[in-house]
Amino acid sequence: MTNVLETSGGLSRLGDLVHRFVLVGAEAAHDKAGNCGGDPVSAALRLILREIDETVLPRYLTVYDSDRPLARLVVSNRRLFALECEGNVATEVPSDPPAAARVFVQGLRNLAATATILRIRTSGRALEIGHSGVSCSASHLAAAAGLSENGGDADRLDAFVDQVKPFCHGWTRCGAQDNRTGGDSELADHLIGLSETGYGLTKSSRVAPARPECAVVPLPEDVSLVVAADGRRRLIAVIPTETASEVLSVWAGIYRSDS
Amino acid sequence: MSISAHLDGLRSAVPGCSLVAFGDLNARLVLRASSARSRPQEQLDELCTQAASLLSNTAGETVMQRVFGETGEIPTEAVVLTPDEVRIYVRSTGEQADVLCCLCDSAMDAEGAIAAARRVLNIISDGQ
């Protein structure tokens, strides 16, 4: 688990300034994770995204665990073009931008979870900007990872909802004051009723599950029920069963480090 | 072959599986479990309770009645992802309320795990 975050902008004077500037941010991210009960992996991921967002010219960014290189990122114009993990060929990225963002986020989250002492250094001017031409902005990656702009993880469930609602016949996001529904309105009403029964919750966690979770329950007629919980908030949705693996993949990209 | 032997066999057969538990959904009790390490009873109870919540009637109605307002069979399987584990629940298709719960580290082959659990549950429920 990441417990120290550090970055370096290089040896130049400007680099030193950037280094110091980024260190302040890194310490803030670490402090937020450590003192506010946040997720250290998300804090590390946020730091990597910040580096991407601050890189305008074509650059290679190398991610280290202490002094051991883990991966090289190809970044330009505040966008991530490629992710090459040490010892592996570059991660194959789908041409569809939302799917590409999920693949990038999974890779970056793995890096954030793997590194004990995470460091990021600029390692030269990028000569080739990706092979597929697909790229994702730091803000797009943050949204795909369920990271909010204010530094918290509170909207991970909303990020999940936003990404899966195109699949849903009907859905309700409830458990907060601003309940939302979408899709078939009659179906959404029934899903609210199902939510009120405590469906899918263990008795011991009827108030709020200890950890985020996402259940998929196949039903007749080639539809499945999705029940995702994050704290007191829940998404209950009906999706075509054929999209279940994609929905689980979206959830894993937001909440799991090994997906 | 004993129930415990069937559960041990299933745990060995499913990659990344650390726990297999056999339970009764009506009683919400785990009757037998096979685990790589000892598990607190509360964890086993929680698995069975979640299985019952997902795969039993809610307030006397099936999920199909609740969601679609029409009769329908009780669901017989569910996959639950958490940040660090995957729970797979398979319930018997007949009158019995038997359930198998598998705890795995990845959802890579959830379909294979469900199929294997279904085969073992059928054998156990048939008393073979």
C-alpha cells in the first residue's frame, strides 16, 4: 500500500521549482489520505493524474516504487496516450474513449496500489505519441476513476451510475437526500420499493455496508438486477444480462485495484 | 463422499477460491465450510445472510414480483464484487433452500465457478 508520495520534475531550476511545488501537493494528498480517512490508493492515483494534467509538452513520465521503475507513461497536452508497464508491452487500449479510460484507470490504479513509495519523474521528451491515437485527459481519467474534484471519493457511486446508466432499462440511486432515477419510470418506482425492503443487504449491514460492493443477480427474460452500495447510498438497476460483465468491469475499474 | 469432501474438491477446482460454504437459506445457517484458513462464524453468517437476501423472497414476494409485478422464479445465482474479493452464490433450483457460497479473489472465471458450484450443489442436494 502506498504510504509515501514523491515526485521530481528533474534537475533544472524550473524542474526544482516544479519539484517543490509538486511535493507540496504530494504531501497534501498523502496528508488527506492519512488524516481524513481517505483511500491511500486513490490519493496516489490522484497524484499521478495531477502529473498528467501538468504535462503540456510531449513527455515520458516514469513511475517508480522507491527507485524501482514500474511503468512509463506517454503524456502530452495534459493527456495520457500510452501506459507501458515494466517488462510488458504497452497496454492495449480500445479505440472507444470511455473504454480506453477504464483500461488506463485500471492500469494506473494497479500502479498506485503496487508502489510502497511512489515517485514520478519526467524521463525525457516523448518521441512517439501512442500507436492507437486514443488519449484521455486527466479530468476524464479522474471521472472514470470516480475521483471528485474536491479530493474525496464520495462520488464514486455517482461515477459508476453515470457510466452504467446507458445500459439500464431502469435505475434508482437512493439512500441520499438527492435520490435520482432514470430509464423506465414505472420500473424505477418498483426498484425504489425493492430498495426499501433492504434487498441484497446483510442484516448486520442493513444501515450501511462496511465496504462498497456490487451484486449482479440474473433474472428470467435475459435481464439482471444490479445492486451496488457505497456507504448509505445504493444503486439498484435492471440491465440486459448480456451487459453484466461490462457493468462489473466498470465497477471494478472504480473500486478494485487488481481489475 | 461426504459434504466436506465435495466442498474441499470445489475449493481446489476453482482458481483463487479461498472458501466454500454450504448453507440453508431458510435457517440462514452455514452447515459446512471448506476454507484455506479458519474463519470467524460472523463472516460465515454474513455470507449466508447476504445469500438469503439476494436469493430468497422479500416480504413474501419474489424479486420478479417486486420489480416487474409478475410471478417468476426466485433467482438462483448471484455474483457480488467487493474491493478485494468476489462472492459467488448458487442456490438449489428445487424446493430446497440449499446454497453454496464461494469466496474468490477474482471474477475472471465467475461463469466457470458458478457452473462448478452448481454441479456440486446438485450432488449434495440429491444426497449423493
